[in-house]
Amino acid sequence: MPNPRQSCIHALLEWEKGKYFSDEILHTALEKEPMSPLDRAFFMETFFGVLRNLSRLDFLIGRLRDGRIDPETHAVLRLGLYQVFHMRTAPHAAVNETVALAGRARGLVNAILRRALREKEALEAALANAGQAIAMSHPEFLLERWEKTFGAEATRQLCAWNNEPAEVHVRANELRISTADLLRSAEGAEVSPFHPLAIKVRHLPPDWIAKGLCYVQDPSTLVACDLLAPQPGETVLDACAAPGGKTTYLAQLMRNEGRLVACDLYASRVARLRENVTRLGATIVRTLQHDCMQAGPPLEPASFDRVLVDAPCSNTGVLRRRVDVRWRLTEEDFLRMPAQQLALLKRTATLLKPGGMLVYSTCSLEAEENDQVVEQAVAAVPGLRFLESRRTLPFVDQVDGAFAARFTRE
């Protein structure tokens, strides 16, 4: 069986290359090297935990070591210090097991980790006084942006939320089983206070996934679909559908009656979308690899009763789950993304029948991607009328951040 600490180091080094996000790296690693449930949990905890706390861990490394450190030794130290400062791992195990993976740098890693144990109290005090960007392990520009929008206390709560492992919620797939029956089949499962179809589980029963009884999904992601409110027998478009959580919920709301076209741009994402659609029994869904910015069949003008545009976005509302996105975002993204989102909204609005409904949604907290896109779309698209919007904020609703706006075409 693979060593979960070694797997974590390999994953961290792969992430440093900047080609893939953490969830893709994790998925690939677990496919290549199946692990026992305990090793798998340890691997996931350390990999995501290190990425959440990069600023803090690198601050500690800087305090404990002068001079350059090669990338592999840096990854080993991050892993060791994460165990010392953020996990309940026994100190001797955190040091000895990590040092064993350090190769030629064993002596250096051993000295640094043992010094960290001796000076732990002083180092924790230094972290607390190091400034918000380090103490909260978020980029400075995001903190400034959120403090301006939400205030200092809400920003502190938001960062604390982002730095905690996400709870597991599933949506009951009522195409196969009722929510009540699903609840009865797992000890300790409970309905989320946010949504009646969302179930919080301590341990996800494997057969729930295998049998298509549920979809792992934060309750906030249901808001946009509820706002769209598709009806049985209608023709509906999910314009940015992969991996399929919203698509299969739309099919559920339609009671598997009607026509639901689900598009995505890349073949790999469409394959995952198709797999989830099949597993959950959403038989009315037609999956397509298609760029919704391009005209042509089956996306004909004025051909859909309802359209969902779950637009690509900055993901600032889901940093608790997409733990490394904070380190990939730049200030320029908040100029680039709204232009793309507006173009997508304008294009998909032409596909809506007169009197039809369109919902534009993101998992962003930023006004540029949400309210401002709505305002610009109404000004730019003749006959597009804004009706209402809903949003969730982690520090208010205790679910991921999301935004959804509903329009009609007159």
C-alpha cells in the first residue's frame, strides 16, 4: 500500500507546477494508488490542509530556516509542520515519519521539526502577530476586497470558514428514493436547516453513490435550480452543466418529463457529466460537448422555455471546498471574468422563448461577477427583464457562497 505522507508530498509537488487544481490532482492520485480508508483520509487531510495553510506554514519555515530550500524539502517541511501545528498527530510520529521521507535532507528536516516542537508556543504567538494575510492564510488583495464589501468581522469569519474542512452534504435523488427513506438508511444523517432535500452525513455510505441515491452537493447549489423552477414537459437548457449536480436536480424537479439539454465545453467534463446523469437515472437529459457561445443546433434562437447559466467564475464563495483557488486568483481575474460572464449571459438570452425564464448563477461573492453583470445584461439585451436575485453568504447562512438572478424575456 502507498505511504499517505509520501503521496501527499508527490501531490504537493505536482500542485506547485501550476498545471492542475488540487481536486484534479487528488482524483488522479487516488485512481493510481488505491488506499485504505484511514490512509485515504490522512492523505486528503494533509494535502488539503497544507494548501489551506500555505501562508502560515511558509511563515514558520522562514522563522526556522535561513536560506534556500529545494522544492521537495520545502514540501516535506510543509507536511511536517502542518502535522505539528494543525493535527492531533503524536509529535514523535509527526517528526519521525516525515523525516523518513526527506532523503538527503533528513538531518535538516529533523532539526527544523524538532526545533518547531521546542519553540511551538513562541511560534504560535509569532503567527498571531504576523498580520492578517499570514494568520488567516489568504492573499492580501482578497482580504482588502472583502473588508471593503463585508467589513472586518465578516471577513474574519469568512476566512475561518474557508480554513475548516467542509461538511459533507448530499442531495437526495428523488428520481430513485425519497428523502425520508434515504435518511432512515444512515445513522446520524440529518436534514440541513437550509434546504429540505439536503442531508448532512458524518460518513457517506458507499452504496448511496453506487446506486445513484444521492449527489454530493452543498445546499447552496440548489438555490439557482429552485429559482429557475423548471416544470415537467418543458424544454430546458443547462448551458455550463458539468459535472452534473444542477443538471440532475433540474431533471428531478421536472420529474423526468420533458427535454433537458446539458452542454459543456470539454470532452473530459462531458464524460463526467454523462456518467453522473446515467448513475442518477436522469433519462430526459441529452448531454453535449458544445460551446454555448457558438450558434447552431441544437441551440436555436428562442427554443427553450428555461435556461440555466451557471457561469464559470472566481469561486470565491467555495474556497472552503476549492482550497487552492485562493492562491491562483489574481486581481486581473475580476476584470476578465465579468466580461466573459456577460458575453455568455447575452448569448444564452437569445435562446430563450418569449415569456421564458433564465437564471444566471455563480459561486462568487464578488459584485463584479454578480449584481454588476445583471445590470449590464439588462442594459445590453432588449427585452430581458430582471425579476429577482438570491444569494448565500457563508458567514450568514453557514453554507457555501452563491448568487442567482432570474430574468424573463418579454
